[in-house]
Amino acid sequence: MGKDRIAVYVSKDLYDEVKRRVDGSGGEFKSVENYVDFVLREVVKEEEEEEKQSYTKEEEEEIKKRLKSLGYL
């Protein structure tokens, strides 16, 4: 994890909710910033994995043809 940081502003309500979760994490998260960093990294990683698993238009058409021939469509 890099040491360079920039500020990101969130609503007070969201901050308070995240703070509550940090306080209830049993020490897993040291701060709101640590929690937010973790969550954002997980979201970005998940989106990258989804992008890798997407099909081209040609692949989608081939899948549809196969499903139709099997009686699913």
C-alpha cells in the first residue's frame, strides 16, 4: 500500500456509519481511512475481475445459439 494519500470527502452520515463499523471491527480496521481504503480496493478488484470475464458480442451470440439448440431459449 502506497504512502501517498489524497483527501476524499464523504457525508457526515456516511462517515459516522463507517466509524461505527470500524469501532465494531475488533481491531481489524485501525481507522475510517483504513476501512475506506480496504473497501475501495475490493470494489476495484471486483470490477476488474468482472471485466476480464465479459464476453464479446460474437461469444454471446454463440452461447445463445447453443442454449437455443439445447432448448433453454
